Amino acid sequence: MICKKIVAACLLFILVATQCISSPESVSAASFPDVPTSHRAYSEIMYLVNRDIVTGTPNGKFNPEDYVTRAEAATMIGRALNLQGGYRQTEYVDVPKSFYASGYIQDMSDAKILAGYGNGNFGVSDKLTREQMALIITRAWSFWETSGITFTDVNVNSESYIAINKLATVGVVSGYPGGKFGPKDFIKRADFALMVARTLNPEYRKNPADLQPIAQATVIADSLNVRNAPDASATRISAFAYGTKVNVYSKLENGWAYVGTSSLKGFVHGAYLKYPSTPTVPTDPSNPLKGKIIVVDPGHGGTDPGALGYGMKEKDITLITSKYLRDYLTEAGAKVVMTRDTDIFHSLEKRVLIANNASGEAFISIHANAFNGTANGTETYYNEDNSKSVDNKKLATYIQNRLLIPELDMKDRGVKEANFYVIRYQNKMTSTLIELGFIDNKSDASKLASDTWRKKAAYQIHLGIKDYFQYLQNK
Ligand SMILES: [Zn+2]
């Protein structure tokens, strides 16, 4: 379903515009008698204090060894994300509007970053565990790199396993001596500050020496300001001259990037960086998918269920099918980046950004349709207003053709042109949006409900993508 996309894009614009007028960084850094300069988290705490993300207590102390409550966590993360906050009506019985964290708690809940217990309570004074903190950070910020790092006390089947692995991989968290992480331990204010500061600023990560560039770029502004945080109001450290070649270490949701040369590292606005146009991936004539970076985008998610029909939600169908697609592509040697692999809400702009950050070579958005119950069939969309229009249509056509096999038994609604946000603003890679079928149509819905059908559809989409890369190879 696609009708709400423009609205979502507009809401996102308002959010971004609001962030641009956030209050300037306070100049007078507070100091706390219980956080001397020798404290293990001194720099990180000060970094967050100067950014108004954490504050001291009324008695002038910071209390670094105190535990963090869920309400405090919601407030601090909400500030770090520039969310609305304030005093608001919430969905929780234990969070009245007059409660200091009511706005941020509802923000966290709306964004599916930190939800209540499902019994109507948020648990404002309950302490936050280290694994909950890892989950919060990976829901609030994008981390997709994983590694072989494991902790003896983090079960591979636990909900937090991937989150802790992702954060350990990039040095946002580290375990205790002896290979333990302490997932059920309550998190202290000092450790909370460490994790948030390391998330926001890679300079604070555990092994900054291990910081690996994800790309190279060239500065295309006459003088590009380098700041100590990803925000136009943050302190200016220095500037890069036009033409400077920089390593890019991370790209953030708000358009900023953490970059550096051998002598200077800091945050710059990503609009003034030029990336090499095509990633250099060695091609293998016998396997056109080998090494290709393919972004798979399961439509909707989290608070946005998409279209509904026959007891199904579009967001679930798109995710299940996308995971099968990921598996087939991976098996064929491609490198797959998912815009989401859980039931989480992402803005359309964020999906495009994730794709760009991954330097994807093809972007595949998966959706299911709805009309009034009478329409049925598969259709695949491309955009012709962006620089990739010819290849976009090729990709859409190859996929649509592969989806029309008798086994899938779908009506051919054709390859169509449209201005959907995720394919319109996907200038850096070929992109397509597939509407598998109509979730509110009895015949289509019975297929969408079938795992065998979804698996087969994913397999056929993977063949269509392969056809496209074959065509590129022979072009
Ligand atoms: Zn949709």
C-alpha cells in the first residue's frame, strides 16, 4: 500500500526542519565534584552535558554510580534524538501528563524504541538493564555491521544477542574482563553516558584505532566546517578545504557524517561530500550476483501496519518475504542490507539513507496492495524522473516477468511508472517497488498467507535481480 507515503515524507521534513532550530550548545560546561577529570567516563559525561542530553542532580552532583531508571533513559535518549518531549498525555496508567518524562516516554513508545510492559504500565522507576540499553540504542540508531564477537553470558537465542553484537562490533559496548557482558545487570549513569557518547561520536568508541572507514569522499564545499557533534550548532573544531579527500567512518540519519584525515577528525554535513559514483566490485561472469550490494526494503513496520486484509498486516508479509529474498540473494553470493529486519518503523527518508550508506547497487522495496477487495494481481514500479530511469525500468521488468510463473498464479498488472518516495529519491542505485498482490482480495490473500507461495515469490524476485545484473554485465 502506498497512499500514505507523501504524508510520511512531509512529516519527516517537519521533524528535520525542527531539529535545525534546536537550541545552541551551552558554552559553560558544568562540572561535578563526583566526576573528576580522572573519572573513567569524564569526557563522555561532559560531552553529553554540553549537548544538554544529561544533566546533574539538583545538589550539583552527577551520581555516576547510580542506576538509570526507565523514565530517565527515555528522557536522555529522547533529548539525544531531538524528540518532542514536554508534558503530554500518554498511553500508560503510571505516566500522568504531569510526570516530568511524559512526553519523552510517549515519544519512545511511538517510535518503538522503548515500550511499556504490555499491561498498561511503563515502569517509570524500574531500573534499566544493560541488554535493554543495547536494544534501545540499536532501535534508535542504525548499526548493521555484525561480527564474531560473543559473550559467554549472552545467549544466541536471546532478543538482545544481535543488538549487543552490533554494538560490540563497532566499539560502543565492551564486556567485562573474562568475556562476560552482564546483560541482566542494571546500567549505571556513567555507563549509560559511555554508551550514548560512543553512539553519537565514534571518537569515544572503545578502540578508536580500529575505526574503519566505510567510504572515501571528496569535500565539495569551499570551506567545510568540522564540528564536535552532528549538529550545526555544535562547536566548530576546524574546516576542510575544497577537494580534501576524507575517510568516512559513519553516516548518520540526520545527514551528518563522521569523517577525517590523518590529522583531523570530526562531524561534517554530508551534503558537501562527493562519493565515487560506482562502487568497485569485481564482477564474476559466471555469477552476476556475486559481490553485489543489494538493499532489500520490507515495506511499513512498527506503528505502520500498511494494508490490512484477511487477518494479515502488510508489514508482516513484506518482512517475511524480504527475509526469504535476503537468504536467496546471500546464498547466491550477494551482500544484502535490509532496511529493517524486525517489526520496526522507519521513515521513508531513513530507508533511502540506509540504502545510500550501504552503497547499494540495487534497491528492492517489497509491498502488498489493497483496494476494495475486487482488484488482484502483481505489479512492479519504477521511477523515470531520476538518473537511473532506464535501468530502473529494466530491473522492474525482469522482476515482474519472473513473478508471472504459473506456480505463483498471479494476474499481470504490469510494470508501472510512479513517484513513490523510496524509488524517486534513490538516485544512487537502481530501484524498484514490488506490489506482490492484494491483501484484501480473497484469492490474492490466500496466496500471501501461504509460506510456500511467499518463499517461491522471493525466489523469483531473486532471479529477476539476477537477470538484471546479467543484463548489466552484457550491456
Ligand atoms: Zn505498502
